[in-house]
Amino acid sequence: MSLYDVAKPLLFSLPPETAHHTVSRLLRTVQHSPLEDVLRRRYLVDDERLAVDRFGLSFDNPVGVAAGFDKNAELPSILTALGFSHIEVGAVTAKRQPGNPRPRMFRLRDDEALVNRMGFNNEGADRIGDRLDTQSLPDAPVGINIGKSKVTPLEDAAEDYLYTYERVADAGDYFVVNVSSPNTPGLRSLQNRESLEQIFGTLQDAGASPLLVKLSPDLSEGAIEDALAVVDDLGLDGVIATNTTTERPDSLQSPEKAERGGLSGKPIEERATGMVRFIAERTDVPIVGVGGITDAEGAYAKIRAGASVVQLYTGLVYEGPGLARDINEGLLDLLERDGFDSVEDAVGVDC
């Protein structure tokens, strides 16, 4: 039995957002202390077969933390000590915003899922930019997920994204335009060609690189193809697939399924993997696979479908801090079973 097995019932007795803040405070306390080195020795899987090079960056392994876990860029170093190869902070918006009223996060325990309607709550680009500039960042890629401020009209979105980028540009190793969260009114309407060209053109003119787009799993196949055409035409560096979904599979058992917001976790795993494969069959741009990963088999399925690296968040809630280590150790077993010399060799073999 792991320590998390003991702590999990206590954490799950708390409201989800309270539990998250409790864990975050604990991680901040340990960060940059001698205990961080202890955790790094315990959780890091150091094997060159796991290494991946994409969009000009080197990842020690393919498993990262998705945006949403560390909204205010307070935990990059300690999260890498848990064995993750990269951390995506944010979403960061130009203006500080409190997000939607509480409660706004819900556990679907029977489904190993979460529903959230957080609403891009964060301290804003100025404060987060200052924090990134002054703290000691890990020797690992730190991505910055950029969202639109709720008060900014859709027609001014490009300038809003630009403001945030300019305040975090020096600290980020890659940048993600988030136009797919279901919890900011009208945001997902920016996934059309004209809006994407305006937003990404503005950021590219400012020097943003590597530059990725995060897409919704609720897009139609035609809309995905339109977005990928923009990705190819503008020479973007990658696609993140996927964000949360507003749809509710019939398989859901938990009563919290009725809550409004984006669904994440195990119920969207198959759908997210299918979207990774759909994208990989239509573009050579690197893909970051996100959605429902709780074990090595789930990560491996996305890699074989075309993801170069993967990210998770909800899986951490249900599986605990040893998840990255467990996935990476499991990936090595799966690679050996299937005769691959490295993760790189397995990317996209099922396309």
C-alpha cells in the first residue's frame, strides 16, 4: 500500500478544489527543499529509450502534466521531481480573474473522472510572468498555456493573447493557445480559420515559438480538418489533443455527471485517442496526447496512435504522485514486448 492509498480517503473527503489546494500547498512546501531531491530519486525513471525530441525541445520521457494543475506557475520544479518530463502551466490570461463561482469542480468517483467549470481562474499575466522570471525553473521544458480573458471581446482576442505572451515569453519553452476550454463564454468559437489565423499570426509576428494549438474533442471532423489546414498553412509547431468535453457518455454512473462543465478522465480516453489518430493521419505536425490517461497502456495507446508526448491531470487525482513513474516503467515493458528500441519508434505505428 502506498502513502497515497492512505491519504486518498482523506483528500476525497474534502471538496475537490480544497483537496487540490491542500496538495498544492504541500508541494510548495517541499519544492526546493532536500525532500525534492528525495522525491526525484524515488520517482524519476532515467532511461534513454524514453527520450523524445519534438518541436526543438528534448523530453526525458513522454509523460507531462497538463495545463490546469499548476494554474499560477508555482510548482514546475517539484512536479518534475515526481518524474514528469515537462510541465504545462496555466491557463494564464492577460487579466487576473477569479473564475466561475464555487463549487466548480466535481469528482465522478464511479467513473474516475472530473467535471470542472473553473473559468480560467488565475493571477494574471503580470504576476505570473514575474513569478516565472524570478523562480528557479527545472531543467525540463515548461510550457505556458495562454487563454483569453473573460472580459475581452472575441474580436480583440488576438491582442489579449499577445499581451499575455509578451509577459511570459522569456520563461516559456513552448506556448499553447487555448481556444477550446468550454468554461469561457464564446471561447470555442475562436477555433474557426479566420480567428486562428489572426491569433496565431499576431503571436508569430511577436516571435512566439514553439507555438501549439489545443483543440476540443467536440469538434466535427470537418472542423478539425479546417483547424489542421491553418496549422499547416501557418507552420505551427504542434497540436494538443484534447481539451475537456461538454458531452456526457451514456456510460457515466456518477450523479455528478449532471453538473455543467468540461468532463475529463477515463470516460474520454477512447475518444481522445481516436482524435489523436485522426489528426496524425492528416498532418505531420507533432501531437501532444491528452485525455483519460491513468496507466502505461493508456499512454502507449496514444503514442501508437500518433502522440509524440502525452499529458495528464485527472489521472493524478485518482492514481497519486507515483503515476508518472508507473507509466514510464510500464512503457519500457511495453516497448520491449513489442520489439521497439524507443518511444520514438512507437509513435504513430497504428496510423
